[in-house]
Amino acid sequence: MMPEVEAFSDRRALQLSGGQQKLVALARAMMTGTNLLLLDEPFEGVAPALSRRLASVLSTLKDEGLTVLLSESDQSHSADLVDEAFQIERGSVEPLASLT
């Protein structure tokens, strides 16, 4: 699903960009064969090109039936990916009517 990750195999983690590190972390998480993936700020600090790639991978996982729970402070990258969104504000959880 992410052939570009193989190209990172000969590099140390500190030699990877933030976005590349997030792709590797996602690949490692997917190797466990899980049905649920929890991601905290997956798009934070990621360059636009890698952000689009990460969104594409998450969309594919969603289409394959994997449940993905995202924690995001900025939903601009994930608005097209989610079925439901909630906002936590001062301990109160409210559904978001619109993600855009």
C-alpha cells in the first residue's frame, strides 16, 4: 500500500522528514493486522505533498473497512476522510455539524 516506505529502510529515523516518519509509523501500525487504528495529529508538521499521500492511504484503509479514529486540532486535512466528527471544548463533547 505504501511502496515508498521500503525506500526508507536503509535510513535512520532522524534522517527522515516528519512526513516520512509518519508514513513509517503508519506502516508499522498496519503490520499488526488490527481492525482499529488510533492516530493523534497525523497531519501535524507534515509537508503538503506527504499530507496528501497520508490522506490517500487513510482513505484506502477506510475503504477497506478499517476503523480509523483521528485526533486533530485542525480538521482541514481530514475533513474528507471522516464519517463523524466531534469537538471537545472545556470537557464538553459536541458533534460537529459541518467539517468545512
